[in-house]
Amino acid sequence: MNRKIALVIMIFLLLNFLSGCWSRSEMNELAITVGLAIDKPDDQFIITTQVVNPGQAAARQGGGQKTPVITYQEKGDTVFETIRRMTTVTARKLYFSHIRILVISEELAEEGLGEVLDFLIRDHNVRSDFYVVIAKDTKAENVLKVLTGLEDIPANKLFTALETSEKSWAPSRAVAIDELIVDIVAEGKEAQLTGLEITGDIKKAEKSEHVQEIEPDVTLKYSGLAVFKGDKLIGWLNESDSKAVNYVQGNVKSTIGETSCPDGKGKVAIEVIRTKADLKAKVENGSPKGTINVQIEGNVGDVQCRNLDLSKMKTIEELEKKSEKIVKELIESTIAKAQGEFKADIFGFGEAIHRSDPDYWKKVKKEWNEKFADMPIEVKAAVKIRRVGTIGNSPMKGMEE
């Protein structure tokens, strides 16, 4: 009898656990937020959210009367307050688990990202798999107002475009929020974020008609890397410098490099297919010294030279040497800018010193960027061309003959 009573009690308790989640929210009560933009032109935050219009997004009817997303905006003293205040216009609670892109204005980045990052990491409803970018020469809110082609949801387009660009074009880098926080708090390495520019008339970007044209009136373009010192933006790297930083950090998956023809007329384009970077730092006679060794493998992809015989090993070796010189000079130029203009270790030599000589690092870590600015750094580059394509000489040579 006692066993039967105990079994009934256990079944009763189990039924309570099967009753559902006490904190559940129904889909028709939530506003699915896919994009978040944060500006701070004065003492208050201006937050813009890009919310999916579920009915229109599901319909996928070209030329419809409604857009697939809606933007909402509010102002407040803190990020959390501003987002909660937004419920006065959204009619639904904002749901942040599906954010794809976070856009931060230059003004806010220059002031510091600490407060913004604190909220986003502290909120248990926010996942950490979205990318963070800096709006360059425009307000962050403007980015989320641009409707895009190919992808119905603009935030999804920004996410996939950054991933694609990182894989195929060296200057770009996709940085998720958890990676950004690690870089900011790390000792001996400063953070970088990809910039995002708007070209065209932003007023036309909010209308669906502009994406129905062959050439849209407004486009979004990733451009350069923003350099940070701590959590504050201190400057920008151009396209070449951004490529150099990614080479040094081993972030280049594929890209295109160019070298001049022997007669100086035209270019040879080499597709980078594989890279490897080795960054080291040590202390000699009480002073830090760094070395960078970059190894690159590539294929010849485009030849504008009229007299270049790629069937000869000597020709390939000359192309490799020219390419090595270009990469070496590119990296050295960017190092000079990091040491002179920024005085910020954007490469990670401080982390290498920390690993190789912890005792020295304890003495200099508070003034590391000053030490880095005067540190000698040796750069080595090795380029190996694997394939030249299906033809040896350019067809232009045959036309001349």
C-alpha cells in the first residue's frame, strides 16, 4: 500500500514539471528584432531596432505594399531604459535572441563601448553570435533604414555580406560580440571592428522602390577597420592597412593581390588561397623585439602582361619575389602607422611577450603601448604560386603576333 501511495505522489509531482515553462512567451506577443543601431549624439542614447514584419516576410511577394521590416526608435539615459520605453510604440515586447547585426556610431565608439556591451552581455535573452560594426561617416540609425536587394531582411544581408567579404576579401573582418569583448579586455592587444559606409541618398533608401531598380539608389559597403584603444575608437585603417593587419593575425582566408608586369604596363592578379602567420616577441637586453613571418600560397588569376611566359619557372620565381616584397612593405607600413599614429598594439605583440616573458610583462603591461611604439619588428614574407591556370601565355601575345 505504501508503495502505491508513493508512486501516486511521484506521478503527481512529475505532472507539475510537464505543465510547461513558467516564463514562456507566445510568438504573437513578441517583436523579432534582427538589427540594432545605437547612437549617442549628446548625453542620451538613441536606439533604433529593425523588427521583422512576419506577415510580409513570409509572403515573399515582390512589389508588395509593405516592407519586410519595420524600424522603431527611442531615446533614453541608459540602453535598458531606452529599449523598454520602445514598447510604447511597438505594441509587442522586443525579442533580441535573433539579432544578426549591431551597428554603433562613431561618436559612441569614441566615447566608449563599455555600457553598451555590458547590457548586451548581461541580458540572458541576447545570444552572442551576431556581428558588431561601426557606422562610418553616418549615423548608425541610417544603416538600418536601408532596404536591400537579394535578401528580404536587411540585417540578414549585412550579416551574410560580412561573412562572405571576410572569406573572400582580406580587409574585412567579421567580429562577434563575445570576440570583441575578449579583445577589449585582453592585455597586450587592441580591438578592431569593420566599418560600414552608406553611399547615395538615405531618404530614398527607406522606400521599397529603390531595391526594385537594376542599380539601387543607396548601397551599404564595408570599408576599413576601426582601431580601438581599450573600448574607445581612436582612428581608422584604410583598405591596405586593414589587409596587412589581417595577414599578421592570420585572419586571411582568401583575397586578391596584385603585382606589376615586367615592363610596368599592366598587372598580374594572384588569388590567395592559403595563408599562415607566425607572430613572436621576446625580450633582449631588457627591451622587447618582435618578428612576423607570413606564408602565402596563391594561384595566378588574371594577367594583363603581353610578354609574360608563365610556362617558365624563372617567371614564376620573379612573380613570387615581387609579391613577397609587396606584402613585406605593406605590413611594415601598417606597423609604422600603428606605432607612430595610433601608438596602439593592434597586432598582439603584448600577448606574445606575456607568454614568452611573464615577469617582464608584469613590469611593462600598464605602459605597453608606449613600449610597443619603440619596439623593433622584423617582417618576413614568403609567397608560393601553385597554379597558373589553363594557359601559359596571355592571349594578347598571340593577337600581336
